[in-house]
Amino acid sequence: MKTKKISRKTHVKKGDTVQIISGCEKGKIGTIIKVIPKHNKVIVENLNIATKHVKPQRDNNSGKIIQIEKPIDSSNVILYNKNNS
């Protein structure tokens, strides 16, 4: 049995300026750097930051702590327009 590929359309695209309308980052404004339509999520630049502990790889490599942007559901963002705010 073959499965159909479902393409979902989001209301925002890469490069759009958006405002977060829900969650701990509510009210903040940022630019979309990646859209993940399969999971209906977006990644906003410098928002929803998470700390990740990376184990050392191979010899003479020390582990490190990095900060990355985590995806946000696209229903929690709206297009931001400076003229209308």
C-alpha cells in the first residue's frame, strides 16, 4: 500500500518577520530562518532558545554547551507589520 505525500501550506515563509502570540516568548518579534511544513513548525531567529549539552567526539575533543533555536508551532506566530502595530 502506497502512502500519499501530504504537502501542508503554511501562512508564513522563510525571511518573514513574525510576532509570537503564544507561549513563554509571547509578544517578541523575529525573523523566520527555517520552515518545517511536514510538522507545521517554524524556527525564529534568536527566539525559543534551548541549551544543549554536546558530548565529546573522538580524542582531544572536549564537550561543550551550545544554544540552539527550537521550532515553534506555526499557529503560534503571526505576520508582523510595523505600520499596523
